Amino acid sequence: MTGDRVGAVRVPADRIRADRLRPGDLVALVAPAGPMPPELLKAGVEIIQSWGLRVRMGKHVLDRHPTLNYLAGADEDRTADLQDAWCDPEVAAVFCVRGGYGCLRMVDLVDWTAMAAAGPKLFVGSSDVTVLHEQFGARLGLVTLFAPMLATQAFVEDEAAQGHFRSTVFDPDSVRVLTRPGAGPLVAGHASGVVVGGNLSLLGAGLAARGAVRPPDGAVVVLEDVNEDPYRLDVILTKLLRAGWFDGVAGIALGSWTGCGDLAHVRATMLDRLGGLGVPIGWELGFGHRPAALTVPLGLVGDLDAEAGTLTMRVPALR
């Protein structure tokens, strides 16, 4: 089965690109999900400081919830750190330092009206932060970055991942084509549309929420996950399919499936569940929970060439 969904797609007027970072810019660090080892956070901070960025940590970044040890502090405190950082006019970017779990618990506590009034800046995170990417896109109309996070081994111990992220925030013109050796088609074809998505489990988890965010018509969806058995991936995909979440999608770019079992089984599951959509699907494009993870802009128009295994942004991620 092949597909071809290329068209004259323009960057939507309501998707705003933040300014690219420059040495001397102030970056605020927040922990909206799980706690992190302090030594990894220290190492991550030292790396971005070596790039010339100034760093300010949220008041509660190193907190632990008093009874739920999988949360980096109370929901209200994690929310306050995010909102305070975003609404500070001196801050050029807000980096989430770790995923895990917790964003679902605090997303409804955010004053999104105040966040919108603060104006555009760069928002960065991945994994559990998928929940926040959806809201920043839908409520604030912003382009955001799905990227490795500072207080993780995937950032601190991976120079390739660091390098791609650094290029994206300082020189985004140089990294508009996303691909990796071995990337290719699950379903051949070309598609163009606004790039949305992120971690599959979190997209499924947010489906039943009031005001759940769904892809715009003609979107190119990026999907990845970690430590989910193929049957669990099947469950999530089937739930999204039954809810009509994929209706109108122009193409799908699949990332990594680390810890999800035999990749041949994962591939078969993806083809079984998504192949019937009749849209181009790229396989293993190099983003997600994997070595040398690529940074993916969300909210830009991208051109997916499934056969070549590339997703090309039409404009740089940042101004």
C-alpha cells in the first residue's frame, strides 16, 4: 500500500516560532513530572553552561513528593515553577529536565491565559512532557521541541544527542532534515503537514480528558515509546483508532521503540494497526528513547518521504 499526500501547505498563522538561542540567554529549568538524580542534573547544567547559556533552576526542581516518590514535588509546586519561569520576561527558554510521570496531574492547574499573555519563548522536553507539548501547541499556538532532557543519561552521556539538540536551538537551519541510517518505509509515499505527536502512551492517556487535543487535518504525526510490550502498543493504537484520533492524518513518522520487545514484532504491530489508514508511514526515523536521539520540532510543516526515511522541516524550528 502506498500513499501520496503532498500539497501546498503553509505554516499556520497561529503557530509561532520562538527566537533561536544565543550565548548569554537565560534558560529556566523545571521538573513537571518525575524526580531526577541530582548528579545527572548537575552534569546536564554544566553542559549547557559550556554552550554559553545562563541557567536558573525552579524553586522545586529537586523536590520529592512527600508520599508519592514518582513525582518531583507537589502538583501545585511543579505547576508554579513552570508558570513562573514562562511568565518571567528575562527567560528565553524553559527546559524540562526529566520525564517519568506527572504532567497529566498538573496540566489543568496551569493558568494558560497568563501563559499566553507572557509571549512566545522556547519550550523543550519529551516523553511525559508530550502532554504539555499538546497544550503549548493548542492553547498558545507555539512551535516546541521534542528533545532529550538534561537530567537524563540520554542527554548527559550521549554526545550525538547533545550535538543535534545544540544545533537545533542555536543553528536550526542546519538540522531541518531528520533521518538516521536504516530509516525507511513501513508504508511508502510522501506526505506534508503540521508535525504533531510525541510519546504514544501519553497521547493515549490524554484521549479521554476534557478538551483533549487531536491532530489537525492533514497533520504528520510523530510517534515513539519505551518499555511497552507490543500488545500494549496495540491497545493504545486501537484506542486512538476507535476514537478517530488518526482521522484526517496525512502521514506518520515512527521513532524508536526501545525496550518494547522484538522490533520485528513491533513493526508488524504498527503495520497491522496503522497500515489500513492508507497514508505514508516512515519507520525508525531516529527520535525518541534511543541513542543519538534527534530533536523534533512540533508545530512546523514537515515533508515526510517514507521511502527515503526523512522528515524535512520547511522552515527552521526557531527564528
